[in-house]
Amino acid sequence: MMQPERSGVALRTRAIGIATAAMCALAGGAVWCLLSLYTRSDLPLFAFAVAAPVAWALRSHGYAGRATGALLAATCVLLASGYAWSLQAVARIASMLGVPMRAALRQMGPEMVLDVTRAGLDTWGVAISLAAAIAAAAWVLRPWPAERAAGTH
């Protein structure tokens, strides 16, 4: 049985891992949006670039080989995808209206952002994002090599 002090440390480490993965996802989604706007392309394969740091963050914070870590990884990648798509939708509307994104977001409201985001989705982009989420989950599910798990590396 773990000591109470030790389990508290593990709990904090895992909580920091979740926060780190979520921040990686949101930052990745923002970068994805900026690159998409700059290149005038959806860049659906960027979901894999977001999946890598998300999976790494979770693995390095104690989620390697755990189903909960895999679920968190997939969720974070899908969060990043949704965030990027929503930002792109707001940017499109802001461009059409000739106003800053902040003003467009305020005028649109969450319902319209979701509607415009949904209208802009294509099957290929959604499929690639789902594949990236599955890849991130699979990477997190992989256990650490024996020497890393034993702390002898």
C-alpha cells in the first residue's frame, strides 16, 4: 500500500499532467488556426502535430500504459481540433464583417460559432482528427520500456 504522502504526490503529478495536456491541446489548436489562416488551407494533418505533445505530456506525468491516459489524450486532441475549427470559423466571419475577431466572437455568440464551425467541417478533416486522436491514445497506452519503468535508464 502506498504511503499517503506518496499518493498525494502521484495525484498532483497526474493533475499537472492533465493540465499540461489540456494547455498543449489549446495552444496547438491556436497555432493550427494561425497556420491555417496564413496558408489559407485547413491543414487537417496538423492534428498529428498536436497529438504528439499531448501524448508526451500525459506519458511523462504517469499515464503511460493507462486507459484513462488514452481517453484523456484522445479527448485533448479532439478538443484541439474543435478549438482550431472554431477559431477558423470566427476568423472567417470577422473577415467578412471587417471587424476584429474579438468583436465578431462577441456578436456571434456560442451557438452561431458552433453552427458556422459545423458548416465548415468536411469529412476528410474530421476523419484525420479522429485518426490523430486514436494515434495519441495508442501512444499513451504503450507502456514505458522496462528500464524506464524500473528507473534504471
